[in-house]
Amino acid sequence: MFDMIFLSDNDYYDKSIKNYISTNFSVIDSDFDGDQIAKIMQKNTIRLIIAWIDEIRGASSVELRRLVKYTKDVHFCLLGEHDHCREMMDSMNNPLVHGIDIPISITKFVDNFTYIVENFVGREHLDMSNAARKKHILLVDDDPVCLRNMMNWLKIFYKVSVTKSGQECLTFLETKLPDLILLDYEMPEMNGIQTLEKIRQIPYCAEIPVVFLTGVSDMNKVKEALAHKPQGYILKNTDRTEFVNKVNSVLR
């Protein structure tokens, strides 16, 4: 398996792209500092360097060109506006340099990036066991609107299954084991607490992390939920970015 380096001058990059890379691969962040990059490469097996070149500073551009010229057996993936990306690739004239035009949808980026990794960097260098197998999340909620929103937010990064009640969740777990369960705290017939208790009574499910989903920010409700020792809770009115980041943090 190898590590990747993600180069940027600052935080000016598409967070959804960075989240996808960080979630599915082993990534080390750096700025365009040749000495720092050299130290990283001495300690890690680097086969791909990803460079965010939008808004790149002049000195950083020079450092990147030097890095491409003198680094052997390492592929580069430039992420930048079409003309800028093509100009840099043409000037570098190196078959190990690839480019992906931005802005780009996350779905299209995943397709392009996967193609570069699999067909140019080479399968012989990459352990795809974790990257190719998207982690599996089970959503349990009786609200169809919440289910639809959460599924749309998560399906880019993860395999997502859906159940609409506590009993459906338990039936699902008889044949499939997800990596994470996002469990609605307030459901009819069998609520989140009752469902969690039954999940933990199943020996092979007891270690699956469970995060409560709640539409109530009342501290007494939150304390009641946390008393049952889930891996956390997420408010349903959380925006997309924060929601995905919280899920990412649990799965890491």
C-alpha cells in the first residue's frame, strides 16, 4: 500500500473532493515546501502527489515544477482550471503528470480520479481493499424526507442502506453487517433506545458503532441519548457539510 500527498497553498480547495480523498485513501497534507515533502517521502511510500493548483502562488508553482522534474517514479495529479492545468502539464512534458479540470462535480471527480489511480499509478502499488470497498452505513429513520436527504449526502462517499423502523433494522442485521448505524432517536413502536439495546444483545452486532439522529436539541434529550453510550449524536437540522464531516469522524 502507498500514501498520497495532498499539496495546497491554503484552504482554498473543494472540501467535498478533499473529504473523498481523505476518507478513501491514506493522505498526508503539505504545502509546496520541497524540504517538507522530501521528509515526508523519506518516511512514507509515496506513489501519487495531488496538487491543487487553483490560486497557486508563483513560488509554489516553481517548487511544483522542480518537484516533478526531480522526483522519480511518482505520479502527479494536478487539480485546476482547464487552461491552467493544460498549460502546466504541457510545460512539464512528463507522462507521470495527470490532470483533472475543476470545478467538477464530486461524482465526476471520483470517476476521473479512480481512473488515474487504477490505470496509471498502477494496481500493483495500491491496496484497493479499503478504497474500493466503500464503508457501509445503515440509516434507520421513519421520516422519508430525512432518509432521502441523508442518503443523497452520503451515497457519494459510502454504500448506504435504508430501513424505516427498529424492527426493519434488526431484520436487516440478520444478514448484513454495516460499518456504522445512524439511528433515529424518536420512532414509533420501537424507539432508538429500544433498538440500540436490542442491537447490543446480538453478539455479532454489539461492536457496530451507532450514532443517534435527533431532531431535538433539548439538552435533557441529548443527555438521555448519551446515557446509553452511543458513538455520538447528530442533529437532523445539521447542514450537509457538517453532517458528512461528523460521519467521517466516526468512521475514521
